[in-house]
Amino acid sequence: MPGEVPMPSSSNPSHEEYQYLNLIKSVIETGAPRPDRTGTGTYSLFAPPPLRFSLGNNTFPLLTTKRTFLRGITAELLWFIRGSTDSTLLSSQGVKIWDGNGSKAFLEKRGLGHRREGDLGPVYGFQWRHFGARYTDCEGDYEGQGVDQLAECIRKIKEDPTDRRIILSAWNPADIPLMALPPCHMLCQFYVHLPPADDPSAKPKLSCLMYQRSADLGLGIPFNIASYALLTHMVAHVTGTDAHELVIQLGDAHVYKDHVHALKVQLERVPREFPKIRFKREVASIDDFVLEDVVVEGYDPYPSIAMKMSV
């Protein structure tokens, strides 16, 4: 196991970012050394306690102990929402997070060498918007094909808010062999908190529970927290609800061995106040959001910390 791990610094021990920092410390100190698909090696814990982040009062849990790539988070989420599976569309915007998994060499290693570079197969966005449709390639027109899970979630939040099946799933076993990378954040469930009966003017509140089977704590989880918080705020906006809480349950929570040193630096930093989020204009449909609509105010993070992505 690695050497002594610093205790996360604390000026406000109730700050929600400490859930994340304390989990990193626990994984580094007590996680099991395990081999992994990338060959890098990890320290791993299974099913740690869930992470809970308040979204009330327009709070946006963008981690502050290192700068998080907000433009990349927003661009990727909009790419999911549009049902896109072409990583070159992100890369052309300067968002390179899928380049490794979309490279010709990686696709060939996955047995998908017949696809052009950047064609990731029926990954997240395809499952969100066209679950069950037959995938051909990233340039296909799938309008009206499959189940539009995201639209169905939004409809239920508006029309049947106590439904216990307001679920968005990216995990489709039949399509996994066709994907460059099976989904890590694989399912989320929305929950509408109804207003008190004696206060009919109060708005319903919207929470989201996300399950992630594989959680890279150094690089992936800061991105995933922000992405699902943003999704919840966007869905709340178009359904006339107030975003309330994001809950994240992890399966295999791991730290890559080559991230340990960088994470020890991060653990020495004291979290700062989370920023606020607002939208520049009134947006009626989830499909109409654009990058410029998302405004984050009061974000004051520490500098970025370089970590290598394992592919």
C-alpha cells in the first residue's frame, strides 16, 4: 500500500466535498490492490456509502479542491442528450475525453475495427434516446426509433410524478459488445418530492439517484458528480420543479496507482464554497439547451492537478 495519506484539511467539516475527499483517503489506505482492464492497477473498495449533494438554492457541486473542466462536462452532457455517439464532434470542440476510446487502435482492440475513428457504438446517448433500436453507425438517422427514455422521464415527472419507474438506463446487455466502452455511470432514477398539501403554491422538488458500476475517483468522479447535477438542474428547469438532491452510489470505487501522488496533494486542500448555476434563458425542451445557456457563478477552485487517463 502507498505511504501515509494526509487527512483532508478542514475549515468547514460539514462541507459536502469532504465525502469525496474522505472516500479517496479510505480507498488509498484500505482499498484492495487489484489488476484492471487498462493494466495500470488500482486500489479498490466495493459499494462505499453513497455521496449526497444538495442542489437546492441553485447549488452546483463542482468540486473546488481542483479545477474541474466545466465546458467539457457541459459539452459531453449535451452530446449525450442529442443521442450522439461520434467522439469527433466533441474533439472538434476541444473536448478530448473520448479520443482514446474512439481511436482506431482502441476500436480494433475491441473487435470494432470496421468502424471509422470516433464511432463509439451505441453508448450513453444512444441508449438514453433510442434504447432498443438497431445500431448501424454514428452517422445513422435514428429519429423515432427505439425508446426515448429521457423524454419519457420528463413526461412522467410532469404527468405522473409519484411513478417509481422514472428511470434512465445506459446499460443494455445486448448492445455492450457493440460499444467501444460499456457505460460506467449506468442508471439513474428521478424522484419528485411533492409540495405540502397546505401549501399549493410551493413547487415540487426533483432528486436524482445515480448508480455507477466503475468509479475512477481521481479523474472520473468529479466529472460525473457535476454532469448528473447539471442534468438534474436541466430536467428540473424543463419540468417546472426545483432541483433538490443528487445521490450517487458507487460499485467498484477505485484509485489508479499512478494517481496516488496527485490525490495526496488534493487531500491537503480545504474545500471552498460550491458555485451557483443558472440558465441564461427560459428553455422549454431538454433538446433546446446549448452550451451558452449554462452559467456558473462564484466558482473559485484550486488549480488543476494533472492525472493520466488510463485507456
